[in-house]
Amino acid sequence: MALIVQKFGGSSVADAERIFRVARIITKTYDAGNNVCVVLSAQGDTTDDLIAKAAEINPDASRREMDMLLACGEQMSVALMAMAIEKLGYPVVSLCAWQIGMATDSVHSAARIRTVDCERLREELDKKRIVLVAGFQGVNRHGDVTTLGRGGSDTTAVALAIALKASVCQIFTDVDGVYTADPRVVPDARKLPEITYDEMLELATLGAQVLHNRSVELAKSYGVPLEVRSSFTGNPGTMVKEVVNDVEKTYITGVAQDKKIARLAIFGLADVPGVAFRVFSLLANSRINVDMIIQSTGREGRKDIVFTVPEKDASFCRQLLEQNRTALDFERLEINTDVAKVSIVGAGMQENAGVAARMFEALFQEQINIHMISTSEIKVSVFIDRADADRAVRVIHEQFFR
Amino acid sequence: MALIVQKFGGSSVADAERIFRVARIITKTYDAGNNVCVVLSAQGDTTDDLIAKAAEINPDASRREMDMLLACGEQMSVALMAMAIEKLGYPVVSLCAWQIGMATDSVHSAARIRTVDCERLREELDKKRIVLVAGFQGVNRHGDVTTLGRGGSDTTAVALAIALKASVCQIFTDVDGVYTADPRVVPDARKLPEITYDEMLELATLGAQVLHNRSVELAKSYGVPLEVRSSFTGNPGTMVKEVVNDVEKTYITGVAQDKKIARLAIFGLADVPGVAFRVFSLLANSRINVDMIIQSTGREGRKDIVFTVPEKDASFCRQLLEQNRTALDFERLEINTDVAKVSIVGAGMQENAGVAARMFEALFQEQINIHMISTSEIKVSVFIDRADADRAVRVIHEQFFR
């Protein structure tokens, strides 16, 4: 008998109708003879509503109390889902983090899971109950409620799959798998039956937004197979695992784009050692996530540094750099939010020369100007004008998948 | 340094403005040099909203899952209040039942508290933190969430006051104390500075609705002084304790009324032993709370039984009795919801003859007809037409307090 961990996000449990749709997916899995452990997020806008309530009272509330408040969202979800599954006539039990020993560190609002004590979980599964676990939350060693931050419920699901040695961890979303490109941009994008953890990590980072990186990294570390599936269709999804059968020998797995970025250019920095260190340690201390960095020599013993950050951090970055203008000693700062990053990802490109060249060729033929280029072992990213992004994804996809 | 337990109900924390009003009451108590432990109910309509959500999904949801759902209401309250107190600049921590070892039995939705493990509470109080505890909830020995049922948060507060050996347990409500009669009915009703537990118990049972009986009984068992205060005015409230200084030597403490009752009359029962037993064990098995009972001999070897129940249970009672008509062997059933109970309560009446007579005299002079009479050591209750109830309270109050 297999043990399957399933995770459903907030939009999948947003109202009574959707809760019953999910309940039927769960009971169908149970009827097929599996042990089922399910992780749920908070319903629809619950978390946002709770954050708004807190902001009205104290915008600078401690993270400890925010976690205490937000954890209620997932607790309500699992209780309501349990009621729906009871209604369908199945044995079920809902559990919070503190009831299953989901132990985390004490970094409130961004806690990391340390251990899961499976005793209660095993006990309930042995009783042939469907077990519902509140995602996103944990308990630290002081017995305080913590939350896991972004991608929290996915991470809960993978952690449970590891602890329970599940045969698969199914992540249900509103898309039915990982595609070679965003189907809204490229109508003939194909669904991938399989993809490696590393490819999934690159795609997640590059804005494919199917799975959160953190859960993929965790799954990779412990070799837990992930499956991305739709909670709306019954179709098989995409398996994420260590090695895939690349029968079709395509060199790349997918084309991704990210429009939520900004490019910052610092012109006329002193050309002395330690300049890059000072700039980027300043940003790192404020937890700004810098992506691509290019440094070039400018005129008269000066140099320029260009880099990209999430668009939401752009204006804070400008402030930070302006405040430290004297210490950093630069001439001019330029921020450009009219850019996008388009990338190809594929483990196959390691053994195949010329993949990048084929990508650039496609862009050249379409007269799309490349501002910056960044590569890793399994991806090639280009920065282009945001207005060109969708077109770029289409021509690159056509180049590799036609 | 005194330790004070304070409890605020759902209407006292219904919105941000009220939360801050309560936060200032709490911090003022803290500033006066006290250790403060505060119990909160769920905000305003939160519990009703959660019940409605559950009903939409499964009206017959298990009580175990209902408790899991409803406990969120109090958890959200304490987290939000903690944020308000943080905003005012005070050290504070919110805690749920499972974090303070609020151990109950396993009767979901009507659990009884067994023990409170004070370790965490003491630890937080020793750190000079204001401690906020989610009321109404507990944990059973399996580690499942329970709720305490009606009057739950009052009971949580009294249990904490007992466990922490608090000097007083202050129950904040929307009235500023216990009055000699409902001030909305009797404009010149007086606030009582003190009242005994027994008097408070009779008044609570009789519909004064200031404190729930269960918390008063618990406070009486352990001799914890209770104080009923208003969360809207800063006025001193009413102390509830074992012995009061009855300086004014009034025989009665207050006049109470209860309009939410129904009178059932069963006519023509067989006049043989065991009839009353069969009728009332039938009702007791369905957890119907029968109040006053009168039995009289009717005609031809038959007898009649008249009794009162909460109005909400009346139609269920009728069904139950009709279903068992053959077994119980009666002729006719009559239900009357147009009745009210008016009572006088006072420990002083034990040593003073003629108190009941003075009450009846007041009613006679006002030409109010008495249907039934019931007495205990410290109270006299009469059943009258509901339309006469307010007038009866006024004339009785005038008789004793003019």
C-alpha cells in the first residue's frame, strides 16, 4: 500500500464548492487503496485579510504575533476540509503543526523545518484515516507558533513526504503541469511528462511560478519524487525527479520569462579593489536579492556595474545607493524597469554545444535586442526590453520545439 | 505584587478601536504594578461566521472538527490584542490552550477543564510580560483541540485565577456590575458593591445574564473572588465572594426575570408510582433542562404535571412527549410560551420571614396573576404572564428597595 502526500493551495479550497472538489480528489486517492496525507494552505484571501486586520492595529507587529495570527488560516482550512470529507463518509482527522511535532527554528515568518515527529501521523494513518495537515506553520523549541514564509505549504508537504517516506508528493495547482513555455504566451507549448529537479529549480527561479524553489530543493536533497498536477482536471501532471528519460532528445526543457525585474546601472565607480564587495554587501545586508551582475571598465579609470533586482525592490535600492553615494564614490545611477528576462533551461544543453547560439539566432531574426546575457550549466538567460518578452518566448520556443 | 486575571468578551474586542480600549485597561492594570494575565473571547461575530461556514459544508460535522475550527476565533483575538499592546509599548505574549497545558476531558464542544500546567504562564509572568490567553479552548489527553461550550471564556479565566492563585478574577462585560434589577426595566435599580456566590448563582440561573453559572460555581469551589466590571467605563464593579458585608440589611439582593421559558402541562397521567420518573428521565436523556415542576391530582385517579423548560427546547419537548404518548399514558399536552419567571434572590431571606409574602403582596396590588411558585433557601420565583413581567419586576423592586 502506497503512501501519497497531496498538497492543495489556497485557490483550490477558496469556497465550499472547491473544497468538495478537492475532497473528492482526496477520497478517490484513498479509494484506490493508498494511505493519504494532505497538506492545505489557507483559503483564498484569508491570509491577506488577516494581514490587513493586523496592519490596522499595528503595522509593526512582532513576527511572533503575526505567525500566531496567520497560522489560523491553515487551521481553518483543514477543519473545513475534514468536515467535507466527513460529509462524503470517509474517516478523517485534521492536525496542526504542534500536533505533529513540525519542529522549526525560531525565525518567525521565515522558519525552516528541523524535524517532523511522525508518531501521531503514523497512528492516524494506521487507523486508516485520511490525515489533513495545516501547511505553512511550525512550532519552535519554546512551543511558539512559527510560519515558514513563501512557498511554506509546498515545503510542509515535501517535509512530510520525506518524514513518512511517501512514494510521491503531489502538488496540486491551477495549472496541470510544467510546460515548455507559458501556454498563455505560446499556444502550442507542450506539457512535460518529466523534468529534473535542477531544471525545475532553474525554471522556478526564472519565473515559471509552478513550484517554489525551496520545496524543490528539499525534494532534491532527499530524492522525493514531486508531481505537479491540476486540482481542476483529472489529467496526469509533470513528474519532477533526479533523472528523466529524455526519449525525445530535445536539448532544452522549457522557455521561461520574468517581467518583474528591474535593471540598475551604477556609472563611474572608482576602479579599485573592493568596489563590487562594498556595493553588493550593502544590498545583501538589506536582503535584496541581486540576480545578474555585469561589470565593465568605463572611461578614465572608472568602471560601471549593471545588475538586476526584483522590481519591487528597485526604489528601495535607489534610496540605499543614493544614501551611500559618498562612501561608494560613483557618478551616476540609472534604474530601468522596462526590462524582462527570458531564459532557456535544459539539462541536455551541457552535452550540446551551440544551444545558446540557436537562442541568439532566433532573437536576431526577430530583431530583438539583447542587453545582457547570463549562463549557467543548464540555462541561458537574456535581458531584453519588456515589450519584446512575449515575442521572444514564442520565437525561442519555435526554434527548439517546432 | 498582585496577580490579576482579566477576561474580556467578544463585543469588547470586536474592532480595532475596542481592542485599543481594552489594551489600555490592561496596560493600566500592569502600570499599577500588577502581574496581568488576560483571557479573551473571539471577536464579535467571528464564532457565528465560522459556524455558518461549517454549516454550509457539513451541518453534521463532527464536534472534534468544529472545535478545531472554532478555536481559531480566540487565537486570532489574542494575537491581535498582543499587536495592540506591542503598539502601546508593553511586553506581551499571546498563548493558546495547548501552550499552557489547559487540559480538558474529551467531550468536544462541552469539555471540562481538568488541570492547568502553569510552567509557561509563570515563566512569561516572571519575565514581566502581559500574558494573553485564548479563552474557550482546551486540549484533551490525545492532543486534540476541545472547546468548553457556553460560558467557556469565563471558565478559562476562573481556572487560570485558581491555578495562578490570583488575587482577583475580573470579568469585563458591557454592564458595569450586578444590579438589584435590570436597569433597562427598573430605572432606579442600584448597583450592588458586593454579592455572594450563591446569590450570583441564583441570579445567573434566573436570567440576569451577567456571569455564566459554570464560572461562578468554579470560583465558589476554590474561593476565587470575582469582579464584574464594565470594559467601557472605569467604574468599580460588583465583587462576587463568599461572605459580604450586608450593611444595609436588605433582605433581598436583586430581582431577576427570565422571558425565554415555556410551560408544558401534561394532563391525565395515570396516578401510579414511577410516572414522574418516566417523564423526566425521558427529558433528561435528551439533555432538556427542566426547571420548575408542579404535580397535582386531577380527576378520576389521574394526575397532571406542569413544568418549565427553556423556550428553545419547547417544540422538541412536544415531539418527544408525543412520540412516547402510549408509553407515558397521558390524555393531553399543552404548551404555553407566553410565560415569564420573575424571582427575588437574597441570602438575607433565610433569617427573615415574610419575604415571599411581601413579594406576593406587591404582585396582588398590581393585579398580576401568579401561575406557579417555586422557592429555594435564597430565592422565590413566580411564573406569570410574559406581558406582566417588566411591570412585576418594577413593583417588586419598589417593594424591597424603595
